[in-house]
Amino acid sequence: MQKPVIEVIRRRFSCRTYLDEPIDDQRQRRLTEFLSANSVGPLGTRARFALIAATSGDHEALRGLGTYGFIKGATGFVIGAAERSPKDLEDFGYLMEHAILFATDLGLGTCWLGGTFSRSRFAEKIKLRREEIAPAVTAVGRIAQGPQTRDWIRERARGTDRLPAEQLFFEQQFGGPLPAAAAGAYASPLEAVRWAPSASNKQPWRIVRIENAFHFHLARTPGYGKGSVLFYLMQFADLQRVDLGIAMCHFELTARESGLAGRWVVQDPNIAKPDDRTEYIVSWIG
């Protein structure tokens, strides 16, 4: 990306209204090239992504899923498919968010659309295979600069729609907040996580630092996602696991740009959890 990652993260927002004009050829080419190379997640899942031009039928299909009629004028969609694996949803979230940040750096608007796409016309367009899942697509296009869009961006810039860091990041154990001053060089990667998008803005990530390791946990929202009757009936993907992948992407990209080396491992440190809705996902070892 041409701009600093943390700046791109701050500029990204859920764009719901687009200009009814196609993405220019140069940006289409650059985004397509990036998607072609963006094929393996940090936990080993193989995935593939494609940029497709939107049609009126696509917008009808989104409305048919129940919640996405508010997307207006998008001229393209990024569709993804990931091979089924133990960490497929986390890897999918990581890879799709990386693509979204790349599109943001190109000056394009995007909006995550999560739900149940494995049997949709979007699955048909990417020729979804039996061994793959398609938990989300992303609307993409040229941003319509109206008063509503500007007001939304200003509101988000004030940080009013994000939980405070002391509710998300902890030192040694849950319940002991990790102040930014104590986080040192990792204060910026943690702030990048705080700004990550999530399904219904639930912000389910919780991170506990022990020495040079940052242990990512999922704090499930009661009645939302896995275990929810609605999600079971609608056959939605476990979107809060996708959210953890998004958080991983923000953390790693910002850490690496800051010169902080590290790697992802799945090795549960068995930290005492605050409740039975909290589960371990992955660790960053610095």
C-alpha cells in the first residue's frame, strides 16, 4: 500500500452509497492482481478471490438475503471462497480485510456483507466447490460524497463507535487492562485492532499479553452467531470468527510496518477465562 497502514485503517468505513460509475481500468487491474496473489491465510487456509462487476440481479439477491438492501449503486463485488479447515473463517477474514484495505488505499469504498452466500448467485459466480465456504462478500466502488457519508465519517473519526482499549486488551490475565504506555511499540497494532470492523459492530476480540506473546480470544456475544437459533435457521457462517481474522490482519500489518517481527501460532496458554463464552483463537509471538 502507498499510505501508512494505520492511516488506511482510519480511512476505511462501511460505504453504503456509491457512484453509479464503473471502477476505472487501472484500479480494477491493480485490485485484481492483488486478489490473485492474496491466496493463503496466516494459519494455512487456501482461498481465492475475484472482482466481479455488479448487475441488477446481484442487488436483488442481496435484498433477498434480508439485510443488505441499503447498499446503493455498488458497481463491483469482491467474492471469496476458502477451503474448509479448522481455521478457515479466521483466515478468510484476514485475507478479505487485507483486500479491503488495499481497495481503500486505491481510493475505493467498500462494505463487508456477511451472511450465507454458499448457495447464492455469488457462489455461482465464483464457481464455489463442495470443499469450500463463502461466508461473505464485499461491495466495492467509487464513493458517493454526500452529506450523509461525510457525517458518518466524522462520527467514526471521533471513535464513538468503538469500545475503549481497557475493555479489549489485558496484561497477564483477563481483568487487568493493558495501558497504551505499557504496550510500548505494540500500542499502534492494538489501536489498529480497536478500529477493526466487525459484524453488527460487536467487537468480539479480546487480547491478553504475556511477555512477548499476544493471545487473541473470541468473546462471543450472547444470542448472536454460534448457538443462535436465527443463525442456525438461516445457516449463517460463524461471523465472529471472521471478525477475529479481521483483527489479526489489522494487528499484523501494523506490527510489520512498525518493524515488529513475529508469527502466528495456535497454542492455547490456558489463561483463566471470565466466562464460558470466551474462547482462545490464536497467538502472536513477537
